[in-house]
Amino acid sequence: MADLLASIGGGFVLIGVALSVLGAFGILKFPDVYTRIHAASITDTAGASLVLLGLCLIAGISLVTLKLVFIWMFVMLTTPVAANALANAAFGSGHKPRIGAFHIMRSDERRQTPRGTDAP
Amino acid sequence: MNFLATHFNYIVVVILLMAGLFLVFSSGNLIKRMIGLAMFQTSAGLFYISLGKVSGGTAAIAVERGSAEAQALAAQVDPAYAAQRGFEGVIYSNPLPHALILTAIVVGVATLAVGLAIAVRIREAFGSVETSDIEVLSRVEATQPGPQA
Amino acid sequence: MLLLAGTAGLLVAMAMMIARAVMGPTHYDRILAVNSFGTKTVLLLAVIGFMFGRPAFLDIAIVYALINFTATIALMKFFRYRALGQPLGAPPGEEGGNG
Amino acid sequence: MITLPASINASLMLDIVLLVMLLVVAGAIVRTRSLLAAIILFSIYSLISAVWLVVMDAPDVAFTEAVVGAGISTIVLLGAILLTRGETEKPDWRKLIAPALICASVGGLLIYAAMGLPELGDPASPANAHVGRAYLQRTASDIGVPNMVTAVLASYRGLDTLGETAVIFAAGIGVALMLGFGPRSSLAPPPAQLGDHHVTLRVAAKMLIPLIALFALYVQFHGDLGAGGGFQAGVIMSVAIILHALVFGLRETMAAIPPRVARSIASLGVLIYAGVGIVCMINGGAFLDYDYLFPPEIEAQIPGWILGDDAHAPHWGQHAGILGIEIGVLLTVTATMVTVFYGFAGRTVDDARREARR
């Protein structure tokens, strides 16, 4: 029984890792920051959930499971917030996306010089 | 080839040390130099930790003798290797370098902050953190007495 | 064995993140790469804790999951406000919107 | 026995892959001309080394490296380039020849010297055979603490750690003296712009800051049982405070922890540490010899059930002494890092100009 659970858990870990690799591939291939953030945040949360679920199955019920649940909670809390902050920083300092319209917010038209380009 | 396998860590650490040293020597920018110094420091820590590793060992946090975890850990060690080296039960890595480097990292970030604070004050006094500009400016100041002097 | 494969996969993903961080045309790409690298590090720490039979190492994964985004917020303030000490505004009328 | 080769090879594989990653990132740091890119890459660098430290059986060090690299050093460097306006250097390849030659020759010599080192993981190497082995064998009977790193750090080499704590304190005071003691100019909220709300961040920070502080306390008091201790807890706690300052503003944080209080706490930590040593001296032992922390008549009063099992030798003095000095370390490290952050975040370029005009 424990062996079966461990194998299923290992399978979950592998699926989660595969998702992470796919997300990393997306970060490499997508054209601009905003699409890359999209690729990263979705696969990171989903991949992390699957990996941690798999490890929970391997660990069985113990203090370790509780720690894994904590890690899951914190990852789910911080990763989207960090993605939000990053998108906010990029958009707020006038970084233009390759795809789609930028001038959704009028207040940003005032800014003449885009900040945060490669030469500070 | 065998040497490369057994001493790989040391070679990499030396290259990292030299990368940090190169930044310190070559860069004219004081902040970049501090980054190089921090890299140098981290790499020196890596060297110490490499020295303290014991093959087949685990972290130097004792697990209770005879507990399930201790048995699982002891089962990971090759019995022939343990017998040859005179180990019994769980093998631990050397805790001494860990204790040294643990404190060194925190001291390192504190001294990094001191260095950066000096760089900030230099920027405020000379208007630049490039060593070439600072040298020129300080030579000018040395030859001409300032207005308040 | 499955965990070993998982570790290898995570290392591949981390290597890709390093490639993005090194190439990254803009700084935002680099920050994104650091962030994603951090999440993968949390997972890697958890997996190798199990692989080496010391799940006690999970504490490091927890602390990293907790503070992963502190540097991201600092970088966001760097880009938007060019200062670290200013408060981040809340919309007027919100609770705590004085800042 | 499938587990043996798998685990050893896995550790070696991870070791090599992570070191190659470190090399790549170090090369990128050397190559890049942008300071900001160097800082971001440096945070990846310390993250990789944190994972590598876990692989090398040093979770305590990995703890510190992860927190310092992810939080404090990045933020301090950012504060510094904000105050120096992030100038980039103008590289001149002729000036690179001499440093490159020096580094290549020194590196060659060091690699040549490294050939004489014992191979990686050799248990009979001088570093591992004598004093390291002795610590491993005697910690259980001398100190009675499972985490041998804490035992070495806090008890066997307690004087050394006192010195390190004093250095951290001195560095904090140095930064405070150079960069000022608090906010100089009005740190007014940024002018409101459309879409310039950070509700998500504020809510997430409100949820996370207490959790981080709580986790720091867990790491502090769990330090003699598992990975952790005063240094790690101190940096985690200071990250919690710095996060508060980043999200809610330096003013709010300084209202809660005024700079003067932070500096007093930093010195209080060193005092507690040294005070524990002096109490040991008063009771007839050497400086920081915790076995003499309690006089025997008090030690006899302590009921045995506090630690949960009577099998071990009690070592009350050692437990209490380690706890006491770790609290001192926690206070000093936290307060120093907060002071450093106050120094960098509280200063603005305008202040410097005003000061120069005066």
C-alpha cells in the first residue's frame, strides 16, 4: 500500500516537474515580458502544487506533511503576488508589450522616457 | 581524468574565486567591485564546505540512535565502505566548517553594507563611483585648496 | 528513481531560467527569471530532502517560499519610484489608505 | 542495495550540475556592464550556492545563504545603486590585461596547489579526521544538543562567535555613522496615479509578515534540534521588518521600531552574549563555559521532566547558555540588518546635496 502510494506520489512529482519544464520553455520562447510572466506564474503554481502533492503522498501523514502543506500555502501566496508586482513594475514604468495595445491607461502617456531598459 | 573527478569542486571554487578577484581588480566602478568582493567571499565559503564533506555522510544533525530515520540513513551507506573506514551507524559530515562559514556569511553581508556605505559617501563627495574620476578629482583637490579651507 | 528523474527535470528548468536571466533583454526578464528560479529552488530543496532521507531540510524550502518575493518588491519600487523608503499607496478610502 | 549508488551518484550529479551553473552565472556577472543586471544575477548566484550547500550536507549554512542572498544583500545593493545613481563603467580592454594575467596566474597556482588536497569527501583527510571527528563524537556527551553545528558554533567556539557578533554590531554602527540615523527628507507617499494601487501587495504583506516573524522564532528556538539558530533567525526576522518597510513605508516601520531602539537592541544583544560568559565566570568557570552557568544548588532544583526524557545527562547549563547567547545573536543580527536598511533606505540623493551645501 505504502509502495503504491509512493509510486503514485512519484508520478505526481514527475508531472509537476514536467509542467515546470514546459513553463521554463515558455519563458525562453515567448516574445516579451508580459507573455513570459503569464507562462511562468501559471506553470509555477500548478507545477509546485503537483510536486508537493506527490511528496505528501510519499511522506504519509506526519509533521513532514504539515510542512509540505505550509510550503504549498506560501508558494500559492507569494508567487502570484510577485508576478503581479513584476507586471506592475514593467507596466508602470512604461515597458511596452510586443503584442496588444499599451495605451489602456491614459495616465501613462505622460511619461516620455521608458525606464528600466537595459542601460540604466 | 580521475583527478578532475575527485578535485572538481576545488577547481571550480578556484575559478569562481578568480572571477571575483578579477571583478575587484578590473572594474572601475566601486559598486561592481563590492559585488566582486561578495562573490569572492561566497566562493571561499564554498571551499570550506567542500573540505568538510564526508562521502556517504549526512548533515551534522544527530538522529536518534536506533530510530527508523537512523536505520534508513545507515542503510544508504555501503557496508564495505563503512567497515573499511571504521564507521558505524549514520555518518555525519564535519560540522566545524559549517559553523565557521555560517557566521562568515552574516559578517560578510554586514561588511558588504559598510563597503557600500563608503561608496555612497564617495559618490556624494566626488560625484562619481568610478575610480578613474575619483583619482582625477582628488588630485585636483590636493593641488587647489577648497573654498572652505 | 522517480525522484531522481524529478530532480533532473528541475535542474533542466533551472538551467533554462539561468539562460533567460543571462540573456534577458530587459531587467524585467531577469527579475522574472529570478522569481521562477526561486520557485523551482523551493521544489528542488523539497525533493532532494526526500531523496537524501532528511525531510528535515524542508525548513529551508519553507523559508525560501516565504521570503522569495521580498527582493521582487524592492526591485519593483526601484523601477517605479526610485526609492526604497516610500510606502506603497492604497486606493483612497481603503482601510489603511493613509500611507 | 539500489539506494546506495543512486543516492551517492545523485549527490555527485547535483554537485557537478550546480557548480557548472555557478560558473555560468559568475561568468555572466563578470561580463555584464549593467550594475542592476549584476545584482539580479548575484541573487541567482547565492541561490544556487544555497542549494549546493544543502547537497553538501550544510543545511544551516544554506539557511543563512538563502535568506541573505534572497533578501538582504540584494536590497542593500539596490539601496546603494539608488544612492549612486547606477552609473555603468566604461570598459577599456587594455586595462583588463593586467588583472586578467594576475588572476590567471594566481588561479593556476591555486589549482596546482589544489592537486595536493585530499579528494572530495575523504573521511581521513586532515580537516575531517582530527578536530572535526572529535566534535562529532563528543557533542552528545559534552553538550547534549542534536545539532552539532549549533554545538560547535555556540559552545565549543563560543568566544569566536562572540567576536563575529561584535563585528556585525560594529558594521551596523559604521553604516549608521556614515549614512545617517534615519529618514532625512520627507518620505511622502508617491503622487497618486491612475492604477497605482498596490492592494494585492499590501494584503499579501499583511498576511506574510507575521508568518515570517513567527517562522524566525521557530528557527531560533529549534536551533539546537534542527537546522537553525540565532544567525539564521536574525536574518529572517530582519527580512520581515524590511518587507514591512518596503510595503508600508519607512515612516511606519520607524514608528514601530525607531532607529535609536534598533541601535540599542543591537548593543543589547552583544551585552547579553558577553553577560552569559561573565555569569559563567562569576560561578567559578571560564568565560563562556556554560557548565558553570548555574550554581550546583540551583541546578539540583530543576526538575528532570522539562526536556522530556531522563536518559540523557541533563546539561542544563549548556542548554541555557546556548539559548541565552543565541538570543543575543538574534537581537544583534536583526537590529544590525534593520539599522543598515534604515541607513540606505532613509537617505536620498537630495539629502546628500543639502548636506554638501551646508
